[in-house]
Amino acid sequence: MSPALRTAVIPVAGRGTRFLPVTKSVPKELLPIGERPCIEYVVAEAVEAGLENVVFVTSRGKDALLDYFDSNPDLEAHLDAAGKADTLKEVRRVAALAQVVGVRQQVTLGLGHAVLCARPAVGNQPFAVLLGDDIVDARVPAIGQLAEAWRAAGGDSAVLALMEVPREQTRSYGVCAGEFEQPGLMRVSAMVEKPDPAEAPSNFAIVGRYVLPGQIFDILETTPRGKGDEIQLTDAIAVLAQQGRVLGRVFEGQRFDTGNPLGLLRAALHFMGKDPAHAAGVAALIREFAAG
């Protein structure tokens, strides 16, 4: 029987330099997509997939992320007294969305190091990792699709989210080598970080969703610094790949990279365009700009 998968780790310690100067004082994960910040979409995905606990790996200046998911009695009392019932309902909904805790990454030494910092909050149990820059609009939550593949494989493997990209874009991603055991499910034998298109082993790229066994913490403890003089998560996962314990799941859904201004704008147009309250306005704006 597979062990339970209950915890999501979300690394949010990055500086957000692509959004400076606004990110001097506002965490990039709180930049809005319509009426909600980026991070809420990621947390909501984890919750919808059945993950009960959320661990933010934060850094100095990121406490506002924890505050966002906390209750605020003074604000709630003010909204109640002002008769703003709908706004009060929204504020309480966010506070009740998930059980969120934070751990500090005191020195930013890469994604692998960020995940390792979560060990005290996770223990040695299996867990999911969701990157805050990647938002996926899918009928079934992307991390839930990975969890399903993980359970079907016995709960002892790592499962990575894969996305097929044009070969000329492989230099922007970690790319997997391996064989498909069934449609959409690759047995990963190796990972190559940002390969030249001519040397890429495939055009299936790793994007920001993982399900990992608790053993990954022990591996990360002894993983030397790699590319960029940082502890790379893919270097640790490669150890499991050598044991035949890594799967790649080609997820179904539309992925948005909100780690840059144009990607954030694209996500905002997409999600606001799906919202009946804003769809007509978004369509009108697009027509206005298209007309020049």
C-alpha cells in the first residue's frame, strides 16, 4: 500500500529580480492575476489535489506570504461593521484555504537546498513540490495527475511533470531522457540541464511540479553544489533515476510561467478572460490593442 501524500512544499525564497523595483517590498508571489495573487492559484491546486499541509520555504522579507493565508480579526471586524459581507467572505475563504507554515532558507543555495530546508516540517514522508512561478490551468490539478502516477507506481518513486516543448526551446529547461512505458508516462533514465537543441536527449522538459519520496532529503544532504554553484534538485533526483525510480508524467493542462512580466500578463488575461465578471472587458481590451 502506498504511503499517504499529505504535504506540499512551495519554495518562495527567490528575490523576484525580474519584477524590480516593485519586489523590493512586495513578494513576487503576491503579484496579482486578476483579483487573486499568483501564490493562491498554486496553493489552491495543492488543496484541490488533497494535500492537507503547505510548507512555504521563505526568506527575509517574505512574511507577507504567510500573512496572506492567516486570519486577520481586526480586518474581519472592520468589514463586518461596514456591512461588506461579500468581501468578508472572501477574506475568510483565503484564511481557511490551507494549513500553511513557513521555514526559512537563510542562504539561497538553489532549489535543492530550498527543498532540503523543508525537512523539519515534512519529516521523512513523501511530499509534493510546486514552484510558485508555474501556474497550471487543468481540469484535474497537475500535481494530482502526478500523485495518481506516483500511487500507481507503488509510492516509492519520484514523479516529475513533463511538458513537450519545441526543440529550439530545450536550452531553457531541464530535459529528460528515457523511454515511454505507456502514453504520457516516461521512465526517466537521465536529466540534462538546459541542453543545446542539437544535444537534447528529447524535447520533454521538466516544469515546476514534483512528487518526491522522503529519501530525497538524505540524498540532498550529500549532494555537492552543481550548476551555478548551487545544490540542484535535479542532481539529487538523478540518483533515484540511476535506480530506475523516476517517472515523468506529461501533464494535461495549460501552463503559465509567471516569473516574468509578460508571463504574468498572459496568465492574467487567460484567467480573467475565463471569469464571467471580466470576460467581456478582457475581450474588449484585446480588440482595442489589436486595433492599434
